[in-house]
Amino acid sequence: MANALVLILLGAALCGLVLVLARNGRALLEGGLTGLEQKLDRRLGELDARVDRRFEGLDGRLLSSQHSAGQTASQIVERLGKLDGTAAQMLARANDLVRLEQALRPPKARGGLGELLLANLLRDALPAEAYSLQHGFRTGERVDAVIKVDRLVPVDAKFPLDNFERVVEAADEAERQLAEKAFGRDVKTHVDAIASKYIRPAEGTYDFAFMYLPSESVYYELACGKTGALFQYALEKRVFPVSPSTFHAYLGVIVLGLKGLQIEHHAQEVIAYCAQLGKDFERFRTDFEVVGKHLGNAQSKYGEADRKLDRLEAGLERATDWQAAVEAPGDEAAELPRALDAA
């Protein structure tokens, strides 16, 4: 009975303790939850402010990027417009080249263009008196130009374009070989014509001539292509093939030669002038010697006259002394000096 009562009392005490602990834990739990809620609210506020600042910077960068993208797009559109204009100009130039190619199809048209290009090159490189165009020979033949050095250097423009284009546009090796042979025949025909018509030493030309090729590619095919034997053939005929660039180098050497001839001509003029000065000096020396002789004679006469003047002065003094002696009383009359002594 006593044990049961003790157990009842212990159970009551435990129930009271549990109730106290429950009340205290609830209070502690409510306080912890309140603090945690405040911390969460504060952190969430800071996070919202940070996100707002990030979004504001992002909006600014987006606006700046959109503005830059708009400017870039405008520039691209503007450049595309310029490219369209450039493409139109290039297309117009291509059409012009096509028309020029069509215009140069006739051989006479190509020959006229070659002569024009040759004339422009000579005009730019040489003085007007150093060359002449369309020089005629006694046979009636006319060369496109001659360069006047000590003798005449004939220059004739040739433009073998048709078969050269076939060489370039050949579809296979067999077609290319046929085109090269035709091109070689054209070149040899031009070389033979220049050698026979324009190399005329009897009429004042040198024993060689220039064949002017207005196209660098045609010259390269002649000099360095598989038809390279053509260049040797031309040299054997004393005909020198030249392109615009190589001919310009030749003209530079010719200009130096012309300056050397001009200096030599001036030197001859100076030598002739010095020889004339020598002759004039000899004539001056002769005249000077004559003047010296005259001056010597004049000096001799002057000495003689001076001596006579001294004798005359001495006679005058003696005459004065005689006059004083005559006027003096008691003195003997002095002898009057003779006229011979006074002379």
C-alpha cells in the first residue's frame, strides 16, 4: 500500500515536471522561431536589394548593347550599300573590258592601240627631240617610231593576241601545243617583217630594232614559255622583243646615253671656245708687245728730252749768272754762253 502511494506521488511529480518543461520548451521554440523569422526577413531584404541592383546594371548593359547593336547594324547596312555601289561599278568596268576586248578583236585595232601605248611611253620617258613617230624610209615603209641617239633605233609595236589567247585557254595539252605553234608562227612573221623593213644602216639606223609588245603576259609567253626558242630566233634576226617594263629600262639607259652625248657635245664646244680664246690671247700678246715697244720708245725719247731739258736749265742758269755779272759795276763782263752750250 505504501509502495503504491509512493508510485502515485512520483507519477504526479513527473507529470508536473513534464508540464513545466513543455511550457518552457514552447516558449523557447516560439522565441527561436521569431528570431529565425527576423533573420530570414533581413536576409531576404538584402537579397532583394542585391538582385534589384544587379537587374538595374543588367538593364543598363542591355540598353547599351542594344544601342551598339543598332549602330553596328546601321553601319553594316551603310557598308552593304557602298558594296552594292562598288559591285555595280565593278560590273560596269567588267562590261567595259568586255567591250574593249570586242573592239580589239580586229588586228588593225590592236595595232592602233599598240602604237598609242608606244607613243605614250616614249613621250613620258624621252624629250620630244629624241624620237619621232611614223618615220618613213626610202622604200615607202613606215616604222612606228625611231629613237634618235647617234643613229636611229627603229621601234615597231606588235600585238599577237589571237593565238596567245588560244594558248592560255587551251583545254588540254594537245590543243595547247597547236596554239603554241600558231603563236610561234605569228611571232616569227612579225620578227622577219621588222628585220627586213626597218633595219637599214644605209639610211641611218643601227643594225638592230625593237619589237614592242604592249602586253606583259604576251612577252612572258614569248620569252619564258615553252616557245622560248622564239626569243633566240628574234635575237638572231637582231630584233629585240620588249614589254612595257623592260622597254622602260632600255629607255632609261638611252636617256643616260643622250645625257652623255650632250655632255660630250658641250665639252667639244668648250674645247673650241678655249681654242678661240688661245688665238685671241696670242693676238692680244702681239698687240701688247707692240704697245710695249711704243712705250719703250716713248721712254727713250722721254729720257733724251729730260737730258736736253737739264742742259737747257743749266744754260739758263749760266745766262742768269752772266746778266748779274754785267749789271754789277767794276766786274769784267762775263762771256755769254754759246748757243750750242745752251741747247
